[in-house]
Amino acid sequence: MEYRRFGNTGMYVSPIALGCMSYGDADRGSHGWTLDEDASRPFIREAVEKGINFFDTANMYSLGHSEEIVGRALRDYADRDEIVLATKVYMAMGEGPNKRGLSRKAIMQEIDNSLRRLGTDYVDLYIIHRFDENTPLRETLEALNDVVRSGKARYIGASSMAAWQFATALGIQRAEGWAPFVSMQSQYNLITREDEREMIPLSINDGIALTPWSPLARGRLTRPWQDAGDRAGSDLLLQRLYQQNEDADRKIADAVGAIADARGVSRARVALAWVNEAPGITAPIVGATKPHHLSDAIASLDIHLTAEERASLEAPYTARWPE
């Protein structure tokens, strides 16, 4: 495994991150396809054994159960000092008005709750899951700075917002001397490429690590388009994200399939190779719930697409509203 520098930091991560949204008690979250702890642990162990050192979870995944599973597994299988452990804050963790968002109160209580569930003194990367329009931005940024200065997080990152919002936050952090965002995690794949307009150029210019979520379009790029897969009926986000430009998306999926067939590899390897070779990308976030998922993700690092192949994958794209 060759590791990549994480943006402008001195930290290094594997070029694939294991996303842990699918690990947790299905009764405690909104994702019916999640794996329980016994079924989840082999994937975390395999990731460690294959050299993946970057693990991404969130407080809201199965309402904290994912953090519990990941924390216990990493204590058993990994050296904590070698692991880059990320979690997130923003989404609702209960019914009360102060159990969500990015207020100082919410951030301070949720970092402590996440550390308790993960069974660690600190996280390497603490990510705001979304932009909070109901909390003053300076309040959020100062609280995040205090989390870093207290030693509870080594770095902070952001996810899924407009480029102007991210640029505004970075400017405030620089002006105040507060801990800066060092990463951006937003949706980026062959079907959703709106970040190429502003977010990716901004991040490259500022040395921000890009860690895309859903690099396989929630599985839509891993199989023929008419084969919706196991999650199609219960994944409401999947249904919303990939119904805007279905004709173009189908052509993209067909192009992925044609290249995969010609090379004799899986579609997932081709689609991930495209993301990994895109400008500025540090480490896509990849989920694993079946035996071939991790092997496909790691094998994609050895695929180098030709200019002609990239052109055929990119040509059908049409613009859409990003998530």
C-alpha cells in the first residue's frame, strides 16, 4: 500500500478509506442494509490487514452503534497510532432541539459522546457532516478550534456544502488563527461531478484533502443500470440522487461496463479508478458489505485509464443539482 499525504498536513492515509455507515444495528438507524457487529468485524479486520489505515464513521450512523463497533474492532485489530480515525457531527442524535446541528453546545457534547463510543482519547479527523444554516458560522468554527486545542481531535474537516460556504469558513479560520479545515468530503463520482466547477479547484488551490463519498454512486456504477441492486427499495437517498438525469446516467454506466468487459475486471474497479485518478483526490470513502468489495477497491489502484477510456466515461455527463 502506498500512502498519500493528507492535504497540507503531515499525516498520511491509505488511498482508500473504509466507510463505516453500513456497520451498526439496523433498528437504531435508517439504513436497513446495515450489518451487525459480528458481520461487520471481518471487514474492518481485512481492511487493516490489507494496509488501509483510514476509517470513516459518524455519530449518526445507527445512532452511535457504528462508532461502538468500529472502536472495538480497531482496538482488537490495529495499532491506534497507525490508524487515522474520522467521525462526524451535525445530524440529529435524538428528538431534542439541541441534539443536532453545529452549535457550540452540540459540538462539545457530541465530541465527548463520540470519543466514549469509539473508546479513544481523540479522533484524528472531526468532520462537520453538513453546513448548519441555523448556527452562526463563527460559533461553529470557534468551537471546532477548541476541540482541536483541547486534544480531542487532531484535525477538522468539512462535508457537502457550497464552495462559497467553504471558502468563507476557511477565510474566518485564517483571520482568527483558528484550526483550519484540512479536508472536504462531498459526493463525487462519474454521475455527480458538480464539484469540478468550484469545490475541487478551491480545494486544490488551498491544499485541502478531497475524500469523496459515494464514489460508486451508491452501487449504481457497479452493475448494469437496469439491475437496481439490494438497496434500491430502502435507500431513499439513492432514489433521490440518481433520478435527475437517468438517460445520461445509464449511458455512463454502460460505458463503465464496456471498459470493464474489455479489461476483464469488475465495473467497480473501473469506476473507482476514474475517481482515484481525478485531480486532487486523496482517498475515496468506500463501503464494504460483501467479500469482494475491499478487494475490488484495492485492485482499482492498479488500473490506469487511457485518455480514450476517460473520454468515453465522461462524455455522457449532464449537470445536476449536487447533494
